[in-house]
Amino acid sequence: WKSMDFPWTKKLEANNRKVFGNHSFRPNQREVINATMSGYDVFVLMPTGGGKSLTYQLPALISPGITLVISPLVSLIQDQIMHLLQANIPAAYLSANMEWAEQQEIFRELTSSLCKYKLLYVTPEKVAKSDALLRQLESLHSRGSLARIVIDEAHCVSQWGHDFRPDYQGLGILKQKFPSTPVLALTATATASVKADVVQALGLVNCIIFRQSFNRPNLWYSVMPKTKKCLEDIDKFIKENHFDECGIIYCLSRMDCEKVAEKLQEYGHKASFYHGSMDPAQRAFVQKQWSKDEINIICATVAFGMGINKPDVRFVIHHSLPKSIEGYHQECGRAGRDGQRSSCVLYYNYSDYIRVKYMLSQGVVEQSPLTSGSRGAFSASSDRVFETNIENLLRMVSYCENEVDCRRLLQLVHFGEKFDPANCRKTCDNCSKMVSCTEKDVTDIARQLVELVLLTGQHYSTSHILEVYRGSMSQIVKKHRHDALSLHGAGKHLAKGEASRIIRHLVIDDILVEDIKKSDIYGSVSSVLKVNQTKVQRLRSGNQAIIMRFPAPT
Ligand code: ADP
């Protein structure tokens, strides 16, 4: 797809220079454009700031007809339209809360044979709820004027992602109605299972996938114990490493944001807070102060960060446990956009897990702007969403509790990427402190865990298998009579983190598989542990040893 040999190549390069003011293409941009211009369905995983917008705006400009863009947030859409209009590219948007007359005006333009728009942005609920829009699209399509459909933040389609948004699930209708129109799905964050889910839900056919490494070599990762002195520790860390530099501190609750900001001000930092309870004008004011370096530190919930492109963020601190590895990776990704060394420090305490879990169960955790506002629509699948949230959270816990493996490796494995920890070059706490480790042969434990998954019929989640293995007498264990199994309690001598790490290891080794199932008519998904029959034979027959590293006992 890199080849220069396409009929549109000259036009593409000229417009990239003249209209967008770019001297060249960034990694994968040309490839993605060539694939979508060739009429294929394309799925793009590109880090934030990688230049995803160009991969559809440039084709939109040089293709006949209109490109439909589904984007989750009106504020992001308005920002995009402003840039397009500045570059003299005619674009419009439709959203649910727009005046009727204004919508009619856009519809009128769309029906005109001389329609001026090259791009039409809509929010996902507009596709789900507006028959008028679908009729317009059908009409455009029948006139051969629907050039391409773009789905931005495509990971929102999947309940496995950390930003599930129910309205995205209805977008499969587009491919059903317009099977010959190429779809371009874009995201900055997706695991292999999220990607598979998105491709399936959108009905993409023979989809070409482009992905870039998620590794950010200039970010230094560490996990610190969170104690009662956490705020003093944060103050000290900033003063010693990033004095007067710019950073974000992610907090769990709105109250935490305010408390942390107040304390940091007392310590002499230029800090402020940002969360969903503030009115839009207040939020915009704080964001502006931060962009202009009038304040250095923003103490925020995950509501802060989308569409923020400040290049010199030198640190991202997590004052409490992030809700998923994907979320964590994305939040950290706001540091060091300029490529300069930046720190990502996470303050971890197991009790935060309990707190986040409780808040998730009550539905009071602040969501990223991608998902907020769509909460009410969860009802049909709220249990499933909750379970997925807990699985994601537990993975984060296991990341934090891991004191030996390279942090970069742990994150990248989560995104299905291979990484040699030697290339970390001591830029994470585990690699740099070189904890003394013991290698332990866990083959027998691994075999028992595999047998337990088989004994329980391959119907249960990781956490349930761990509970049974560690001898829990919880109601659910008793209800399924798993307390009567020979392996019930076989792992009670192990620490919980240890057994769960062994299961993770088996999943990473593809001996155990987390099977994703559509489990009801609403399309909910759930995950159960299954055994990969081809891979497990060597382990069961005694031909494979599982050796893992654990911190040496002190
Ligand atoms: P993403 O959507 O992947 O987060 P954007 O599309 O917002 O990224 O692009 C991030 C920034 O990179 C924008 O300021 C954009 O103008 C710039 N950019 C994109 N492509 C190029 C390019 N080929 N050359 C120079 N700058 C680019």
C-alpha cells in the first residue's frame, strides 16, 4: 500500500502539501489512504496524535461525493469542522440537539445535485435514531454520491473496550444498507478482542488492518505504593523531577480532584481541577489557563484529555487506580507528545480496587466524555458491562501488583504486541530496580488450573476459577457445587496475585483462551476461560514446563 503507483497519487501529494500544509506523510497515513481509496474496508489503530484525521479528510477532498464521518462528541466535531473550513474544505454536521431548521437546511443541501459538502459529520445516536438521515444517505448512495463511511473512535463499538457506547452498536446498519461503500474505522486503542468485536459488529468485509506499535519509548513508567502520605509523595516527586513543568494528575472522584488541587496549591504549585460537575464555561476556562501555562497542573477525572494536544506535558500521575489498561495507556499517552522524556507514575493501593469496584457497581464513576451521556442506554446489558469493567479493573490490579516484569511489556502484551524487554532500557521501575527474582517452576499449578477449567466445563470466568482454586466458600461457589471438586482449595497456599498471574501467563501463552461470546439477544458479550486443545497437549502430557519469575522472598 506504500506504492506510489495509484491514479490519485499526484493529486494526493499536491493536496497534502497545498491544502493541509504537510511536507510528507506520517507512518501509515499513505498506506491507509491508498487502501480506502482502493475501495477496501479498513481498520486503523494509530496512536493519539498520529494523524488519523488526514486519512479520511484527504480522500474526502479528492473523491467525488460526500464522506460520512461518525464521531462521538459534538465538541470534537465542531473543532474538526472549524479546521476544515479554515482550509476551505466545505463540511457540515448534524447532531441530535440541533435546531430543526438548521437540520433542514443541511438536508436541502444534501439533496442538491450540486451539494457543496465534502464531509458530513454525525454523532452515532443520529444514525441510530434518525430515519430522515438514513433516507438522505440512501438517496446520496443511489446517486453514487456516498463516497465513504468513516467511524472515528471505533473501539466504542465494543463492550470489551473501556469506552463502550451503546449507540455505536447500531452502526452495523450502515454496512447492511450500503455494502459497496468502503468503511474506514479508526481508533487509538484496541486490544485484539476489541478489534475482532468491532470488525464483526460493523460488518466489515475482507478488512485491511493497519496498526502501529503502542510503545512510547520516551515515557517512563512506574508504580509506587500509595500511602497516607501520598500527596506529600506527589509534591516531592514533582519538585524533584518536574519543578514548574506541566502535568496531569488523574483522580477518581470529583472531590478527590478538588482536594488534591487544593493541597498542591498549599505546597506551592500552580494547580487547578477539572471534572464533570463543573459547568462548561468553568471547564473551558481551566483548560485555557492550562494550555497557556498559567497553571501547570490539572487534577482531573478522565473527563479531561480528549482532543487535548498539548505537546509538553511532562508527567501524568495517577492518584488512584485506572479502570483499565487501555484507559491507563491512553491517559499516559497525553504525556510527552513532543517526544521528550516524560514520567508516568501510578500510586497504587489494593483498597483503591475495592473503592473503584464499589463505585462502578453504583454507576458513579466519572466516565470519559466518549461514554458519558450514554449511560441510561446500558440497561439491557448493564450486568455484562459491569462484569467487563471488573475484568478490566482486575487486569489493572494485576499490572500494579506485578513487581518483576517490564511495564512496557505488560502494556504491549495487552494490545497483542510483541516486545523484547531488553528494549525497555531501564525506563520502567521494574526494569530499573532489577528486583532480585526467583524463577519458579509453576507447571504443576498451571496443570491444575487447566484441569479446573476443564472440570467446570469451560463455562466460568478467570475470577471464578481463581476463587475455586483458592478454596472460596462464597455463595456462587457453593451454588455450582464447586466446593465439592477435588481441586477446590488446591491453590490455597498461593497468594491471589500469584495464581492470577499464572492464569494470565497461560492466556498469554495461548494455552487458556478468554472466549468472547454474544450471550443474549441484545448482543451482550461475556468472557469465559477455555482451554486451547491443541496447545494444552504438551502441558498435560508433561512435555512443557512453565517457568515464571517472582520477586525473591526477603
Ligand atoms: P489523531 O486523530 O490521530 O489523534 P490528528 O489527526 O488530530 O491525530 O493529528 C494530530 C496533529 O498532527 C494535527 O495537528 C495534524 O495537523 C498533524 N498532522 C497530521 N498528519 C500530518 C502530516 N503528515 N504532517 C505533519 N503534521 C501532520
